[in-house]
Amino acid sequence: MGELKHCAKCGESKPLAAFYRDVSTNDGHRSTCHECDTARQRERRTRGKGDLRVTSGDLRKSPDVTPGPPGPPGDLQASGCALWVAVVAEWDLDAHELQLLHETARTVDLCDRLQVVLDDEGAMSESSQGVRVHPAAVELRQQRIVLARLLVALNLPSGEDGATARPARGVYSIRGGAG
Ligand SMILES: [Zn+2]
């Protein structure tokens, strides 16, 4: 009794009672004290944060983390990012689908930028030939068609604004309406 053991971690000499029992060691106790063991367990639970001083043996054990959804690619703007995050949070996409999603998110961003231009300058622009449809409006319509195709390819529900569900021009005409 009264025997002191040197902790391999904090370097303090403590009574044997301050060490957990471990039959695999020479003296039947762990080489690190209660406090150090507890501290290490806490570190491992908050893995990746703060000062991790784990031994090489601990690093060998692979942490059982399930990878979260992939983050949005860096080239996406706010709208594209929002779409990306919303989709990957709900669906488990394979590499091919992620590529499609990236393409789709970029198209959403482009539509966004075109819309900003139109909001700023108006859908009609005046030129020497008179009032013409703004080129951005033409491009926006093109991109919306691209976007609709991408969404179909991704097999996701279409957007709430109905832009992706609109039939192509001339598919049908409303009869008997206001005339
Ligand atoms: Zn210690």
C-alpha cells in the first residue's frame, strides 16, 4: 500500500488507486491515470477539435464515422448552393448524379444572374431598331429549358414556380377563354 505509480501521460506520481486496472500490464494497472484516460476519451469524442494528443495506436483504429452529404462545390453561388444542399440532404446521389446536380446548380445560378440583369435593365431593351427583347431574357428562357431537362434527368420534383413544368410553346392553346 502507499505505492506510487508514474503516469505515462501527465508525468505525475499517483497512488495505484488512481489508475484503472488492466490485467494485460506488468503491475495490473494502466500506464495512464484516471484523469488522463478520461481526458483522452473526451478528446476522442470531440474528434477533430482542439489539441489531439493521441498515441499512434489510437490513430490506427478507424473512427466509425458515416460520411455526411458532400458539401457544395466552390464555384456555386447562393442559389446553386441552396439547391445542392437541399438535394444532397434528402437524396443519396451517386457520382454521376452529383455531376448532374452540379450542372443543375450552375444553371440555377446562371438563371439567377440573368434574372438580376433583367430586373435591373428590364426585359425589353431599346435599340436603333426599336424596342427589342433583352438578350438576357432570351438566354434566361434557354437556360430554363436546360434546367428543366437537368431536373428531369435528375428525377427530382420540379420547382415551385412552375418554370420547369411549363409545356413547350404551341403544345396547346386555351380555348373558350377570354376573347
Ligand atoms: Zn495522468
